[in-house]
Amino acid sequence: MDPRARRPFGRSGVELSVLGLGGTGVGGIFTRNDDATGQATVQRAWDLGIRYFDTAPYYGHGASERRYGAVLRDKPRDEFVLSTKVGRMLVPGDDSAKPAHWQDGEPWRAVFDYSPEAVRRSLAMSRERLGIERLDIVYVHDAHDHVADALAGAEPELRRIRGAGEVRAFGAGINWVAPCVELARGGDFDGFLIAGRYTLLDQSAADELFPICAQRNLGIVIGGPFNSGILATGAVPGAYFQYQPAGDEVMARVRRMQAICDAHGVPLPAAALQFPLAHPVVSSVLVGARSAQEIADNARYMAHPIPDAFWDALKSAGLLPAALPVPVAA
């Protein structure tokens, strides 16, 4: 699959490259990153033809947006799609107040605030860090425990902003299915960025969220296609699943997948990246690459040919539900 190919983000009129760069690695998740490495990652993604770039204030507590902007502000603005997020507002703070998985050293911490005032202020701060005035998509960030606040505050403000032409689309970026369903039913969202819930290990988004999106022509972006790492590294010692060390059951399942990958000459990361795009509601898959080499590897995996027999083998082994769509070899 050509990582440069584009798909519509639901009804919004926005088109995304099927492989997008997510901003967590650039921002320094799990390990410290620096400006030079982060900017080189963004530049390499551009050189590879990737044209969808997602970030957030929370990613590196401002570092991800700064590093994105340092590269993208010099690119032709009509050639790429840029998304960021609201709801996790940056306020002054130090590393002692941050989750341990962020290794950034920035003088900010994040607080939850979905009020209209916070939406406006957060977007103004994002534009300043990015050095880019026009934002294409804005997602309400991590509102799984704040659905009522998001619907009462952020959703009507983003609807107003979209109506005024200040953004082209808005959605919600969440790790869990149920709040996305609740938001889809309660608001006028254009789509959702859901992380880790439509992967080789977890297809829970397909049961209720995807049918709603198909009915209403809402877009879906898949984040976390490697489920925090194990579908990229394989079942190696210390492999992560859902932001924590993988348990024995997950490790055993991935070993079975790896054996089928080996039998068919398919890299596990290639299968992980290509699988979500077989579903008709999925517009793009985001990878949180930390370096120029990682994003280059991901682009190569996206383009790696996978025989139909591989997917048949996964289903026959009970590792994928038989009814789910899978990629078809060209």
C-alpha cells in the first residue's frame, strides 16, 4: 500500500495520507527526544510523501508542536493536513507534576479543561508554538472521563469555530470506544482518532463505533497501531502493550502471530500498519515515530506486499475474527 495515497476524512472534505505522523515520539514519550532529532523526523516524513501530521499540546508538553512547526511552517500550506488537540491545557509546571512516560523537560504541565475559553486559549497557544495560523482538524483530547464537559463546552465552541472557517473539521481523540460512541451520538463531530482499538490485538472499535461512523459518514484515524510497541517489536522481553509491560496472554498471542508472519515472509509491523486500512471507515493510520529512521521504516512497512494467504492463516488460527475485512493483495 502506497503510504502517500490519500483518503477522505469522512464528510469533512479533508483528505489524509493513509500513513500519518503522530506527535508522541517527536514529543519524547518514554525516552527524551531533542529538537534536532524531532525536526529531522518531521522532515523525513515530508520527504517520504507523508502529508498528514498530528500533534497535541500534551505531547512533550509543547515540544511536539514546536518541533512540528519548525519544519512545517516552511512547507506549502495547501499540501499537508495538520491536526492538534484541545482539552489538556498547558499551565506552568515542572517534571514533578507530569506522568512518568513523558520525558521532555518543558516548563509546563497539563490540566483537563474543556471549557470554551480553554478551547480558544489552547488553540491560540498551539498556533503560537507551531508558527502556523491555519489548523485543519482539532480533536478533543482524552475526554473519556469528561464526556459531559466536552459536549457542554468544547463541542459547541469547536462547532462555532468550524462554522467560522477557522478549522476545517473537528473530532475527538480518545483511547476508548464507549466515550467515542457517546460523543458521536451527542455532538456534531466529523470523526474520531481512536488509539489502540482497531489493531491486530484489539478490534473493539468495529463493534459499535465503526457502524455509527459508516452510517453518518464520519472519519476514523487509527492511532497506536502497534499497541504501545509489541506489534512493532514482537514478543521480546520488556515489550509494551497498552502503555505497560505486556502480560503472558498477549505475549503468547503475538508469538503465534509472529510464527505466521515468518511463514509468509511478512514483517509483523507491516501487518499491523496495513490491517486497519482494510476497513472502509478508516482514513489514516498514525505512527508515533521517534526518529527519521523509524518513520522511514514505517513507510517501508506500509508498502510491503502481503499475500492474501497470510490473512487467511491469521483467521484460520483464530487470531483475527473471520468477518473482519483484511487487505487484498494488488
